[in-house]
Amino acid sequence: MTVELDNTDVAIVKSLMQDGRKSFRAISRELKISTPTIKARYDRLVNIGLIKSIRPEIDISKISTKDKKKLPNELVDYIKNQKKNLRINLDNIKIKLECEFCEGPIHEKPTVLKFADIERFFCCTSCKNDYKEKYGGRIQSLIEQYEENKKIKKA
Ligand SMILES: [Zn+2]
């Protein structure tokens, strides 16, 4: 079975990747999508088997060296492998893209707008241009922010 995900599904997964304990209400505020919708989408993502589990990230530095030796092997193995604390099953996943401007489906190849480290997908060139016009100020400030961060990293 192939499962189709849309922009909302992907946004929810991305949000949970930052903090798996986040409440539906927090995700709702972040994505500006209603809480019941977030809950329904989340339940669906679990039901279709995309989200396998959300597990704690453990900070080993909080445990003294002496106590580390007392940890059960299971826990030591878990801590070593905990990069994947949000387990996602990528088999059979198809992403259904929606146009960032008109929210219509993108059938063939999307028209892509790239700025800073961001990519936005559109159904056609006119949606892309309208988006650029409408959000020009925001795009500009994101670019400036991105350049600024790059400078800070280099310094
Ligand atoms: Zn469009």
C-alpha cells in the first residue's frame, strides 16, 4: 500500500522531529492549523505506520561516570542509538505536493522557488510570482537572516 502525504502531514512530522513531546495544541499554534485537525492527522500518521514511535532523548552527561556503570545494557544500547528517537517508516511513502500559493495539487513537476535554505513548491509560474510579490518582504528578511547566520558560523 502506498500512502500519500500532503504538506500538512510533512509539517507535523517535522515539528515532532524537533520535540516529540509537543502537545497537539502547540503544533496547532505553530502551524496555524486547528488542534482537532492536528490530532486527526497525527492519529492517521500513526495508523498508516509512518510514525512508528516517539521515544525520549536521554542526556547521558547528566549521569555520573560511577552511575553509568550501573545502567542496564538495554538502556546503554538505546542511548547509543538514540539519533532516531522519532522513528519514521519511509517505505511506500509518496508525498502529495500542494501549491504553496493556491493550495491546489501539483500534478507534474513543481515550479520551485529557492531562497536561503528554503524551497517552496508551486503548481505554476504565475503562483510562484504571486507568492514572491505577496511575501517579498518576508522572503527578503529570511535571506538576510540566513546570510547573517552564515557569517556568525564562519566567525
Ligand atoms: Zn498554484
